[in-house]
Amino acid sequence: MKLLINTDASWAPFVVRVLLGVVVFPHGAQKLFGWFGGFGFQGTMELFAEAFGLPTVVGLLVILLESVGAAALVVGLGTRIVALGFTGLAIGIAWVSHVEHGFFMNWFGNQKGEGIEYFLLWGGMALALVIAGGGKLSVDRWLLNKVKA
């Protein structure tokens, strides 16, 4: 347990986890609630099954990770576990849906889809959190202090 929540009081992981959580959460909210022009839970599950052939449990995990997991990351709860999931998810999304479009995002609309650069950043940030933990002002750090006491 201590290994999972161990972290120091550094500001760097705090900044990375809050920004990563804030950036990923809207994607999860699209999938779970239909916010920001998303399909909502049912529509997303159908899209995952029909367009990508994902099993129901994988679709559910993606939706929960991007929504509940992103919120947990912002407050620093289970940082290493969520970040490990984010690392795998970024790799999976990049490989399944974006590698065929190259590296760059489609800023100018001159390619058929988005490249992998966003997911490289996402995965790199997540991997840094797997290594460093939640940092300053994280629930993980608070729990660690409780366990030590």
C-alpha cells in the first residue's frame, strides 16, 4: 500500500497530475454524460463496439478511466494506479486510431485524421506520475502521512 501512495512534497507531480486530469476529464465527460458534444454513455458504448470492436468491459473501463479516473487524478487519489491506466490507454488509442495518420495533429485540416503527438504527451505525463506519485496536495500524500502516523 505504501508503495502505491508514496510520494514526496514536490510541486512538479502536482502540476502534471492536475493538468493531465483537467485535459482528460472533458473527454471522459463526453463519453459518460454527453457533455461537450459527446455521445453519452450509451452512444459511446455503441461506437466502441461497432466502430472499434471493443468488448463491453473495455469500453466501460475507458469511460470510467477518462471520467472518474481523471477526477481522481486531479485530487491525487490513486495517482500511480490511474496514471498507469492512462499510460496504457494513451498507447492503445494512439495505436488503434491515430498511428496511421502519422505524428502531427491535424491543425490545418490537410490530413485524414489526427496523429499521435497528443497521446505521446498524455502517455509521457502519465508515465511520469507512475514514477513520481501524486506530489504536493494529493490525497495520496495525505493518506501516506496517516499510514506513517
